[in-house]
Amino acid sequence: METRNNWSLANCLCMDSDKTNFMVFNSSKNNGIAVLVNGHQIAQVHIGKYLGLYVDDDLNWKKITLNTSMVNY
């Protein structure tokens, strides 16, 4: 993260910590992870939208399919 942060600062880019989140793809479900960028804590999510697709931390399509089927009705 520090390398990404240094690159962003060198190129006059900033990350909006309110719109940024992270997801852990791991079967052990580590809940004690904290990600800080410029002193702001980034939120951990279990389901996120990336390039128009919903992805969950289990890589399981059940939650995503349910969400999509509700939208279509």
C-alpha cells in the first residue's frame, strides 16, 4: 500500500477514503484486518461492485444471483 500511496502522491492523485473499500478472499475470515491510507481507515466489505459486477468474499454466486433476480422483477 505504501508503494501505491507514494506513486499516487508523485502523480498528484488522491484516493477518496469514503468511496474506497477492501475485501479479503480467504476461507479463515480474518476480521481483525485494518487498512489505513494517509491515516484514514478503509472499510472492509463482504460484497462489492467492481466494473458493474457484484463480487463477494466467498466467491459464491448465490448472493449475487439473488440480488440480480430481485432487480429484474
